Amino acid sequence: MKKRILITGAAGFLGSHLCDKFLHEGYEVLGMDNLITGDRRNIEHLFKREDFQFYHHDVTTFVHVPGKLDYILHFASPASPIDYLKIPIQTLKVGSLGTHNLLGLAKEKDARILIASTSEVYGDPQVHPQTEDYFGNVNTIGPRGVYDEAKRFQESITMAYHRYHGLETRIARIFNTYGPRMRLNDGRVIPAFIGQALRGENLTVFGDGSQTRSFCYVDDQVDGIYKLLLSDYSDPVNIGNPHEISIKDFAEEIIKLTGTDQKIVYEPLPQDDPMQRQPDISRAKEILGWEPKVSRSEGMQKTYDYFKGLTKEELHKSEHKDFAKHIRK
């Protein structure tokens, strides 16, 4: 019989790619999403498949799934700055109540559960690159706190279930990931830059652009999550690309990629914006035999080609302008 897996946040960027991956690997996939930030179009191509079911449901309320479950991937959460600034309470609830509900479901079904944590648990790090043993530097009451603390609590309750109930748990600390199906204007640096370039606008860099990020292509990220779920390792594992680049240099790469002649303009740095973000993936290499394979140039070309295919209406829909000055991941 096919293994059955529940994927929450299934209509989101990463969740939809995970649905594709597990269907490709021969699983029966149950996708769950309340569509607050997810997009049904990301999974419409799966609706005719007999091995895929979709539940329109909010995981912060009681979660019931009939039949057996072998695995759960908990990816339900606002993940972009625009989202968790607009819906901070929901962000905290999905990381706390939602995680509690899904851990309870995993216990009931005797299923292994992997939760999607994030590099944001490290805050504005004072250790570089970031290892899983670093406890972080987080402002609990700052604008980012609703997301950062939701994820930190998520890790804590997951480990409590693992230790107290003996539940099989996995924790993926996900670093900046990009690729097709990202929302163009969600406040994250790659879609923001590409959107500005395609609209003929100058590229906005916050601060002096010396802050760094490390970008992992979605296919590599999904492969790392897949391997972590099937591993025997319960402590957190960084899944990301260790190749670091400054935001200013990355903006220049985007201008070259898009063939535009826009300038870079500078705005004040948002509160608690991390100055460095680079994963140490030694643990993933050792435990999972995983490291990213897709170069930034290859991944960015695929991502740019995807965004070029958007309609004019989609291209000019600007969620970004009202929130960009607050936070940029």
C-alpha cells in the first residue's frame, strides 16, 4: 500500500513543490491549506489525480484526517514579511495552536512529523555562519518577533512531544529559498528585485546593502526536506545554500540577469534586519548526505523565466509598496 502523507500549507510556495515531490515518489498526498496566503493555482494541476486530496482547513482549529497517516509535513505558516506584518496574530497561532494540533494528530496516528522551522530562529546572529547549536539573538517584541517566536515555540513543543511522548519528529531550519511559484511582491528580496526590474523601477536596497543572504533553489530545498523526513535524526538541521552574497551585489546580479538599466536606490534599514545569514550545513552533509546542487545563476534564470510569464496585472499588483520599509528577508 502507498504511504500516506499530510502536507499543511500545501498551496504555498514550498508546500506545493513538496506535494509534487511526494507524489512523484509514489506517496498518497493529502494537502491542507486555509488559502490565507497560499494560492490554489499552485496545486490545481494535482486536482485530477486520484492519489491527491485537498482539505480547505485552518490548522489552528481541530484537525481530523480519516484513515491512516504515515507522515506529516507541517508547512502552514505565513512566511513573508508582508504576511506576518498584516496577520501577526494568525502567524503566532499557526506556530503554536496549529503545531500543537498537528503534533496531537501525529501522536494519534503514530505518524512521523517534520516541522518547517526557519533561519529566523537565529534572529540577527552574532555567530557566523549559523550552526544548529547557536541559540540566536531575537527581539521578542520587535515586528519580526511574531514570526521568529512562533517558530522558536514550534521547535520547543516539537521536542517536548519527542521527549515526553516518544513521538518521531524532525525539524528543518529552512534558509532563504526561491524558485517558481513565489509571490512576486511578497516582500522577500528575490521576487521584490525581479518585480521592480520587470516593471522598470529602480531596485530598492535597505541599509547600505552590505547585509548578506544565502539563497537555496527550491529543488535543492525539497530534496533536503525529503531526506530529513526519512532520516533517523530528531534534532534541528539547517537546510540551505551556504554560498553567501551581499544584497548590493545581488541587486547588481539581478540588473545583469534582467538586462535592464535600473539604478539601485537606498532606504533605511528596517528594525532587527539580520546583517548576516549563512547556514553551516555540516550536519546536513554528515547526517543526510545532502548539499545543494543548483547554482545561483541556474536557479535565478529558471526563476526569472517563471516571473516573465506572469500577466501584466499580476506584475503590477503591488503588495510590496506598503510594507517594504518595515522588513525585507
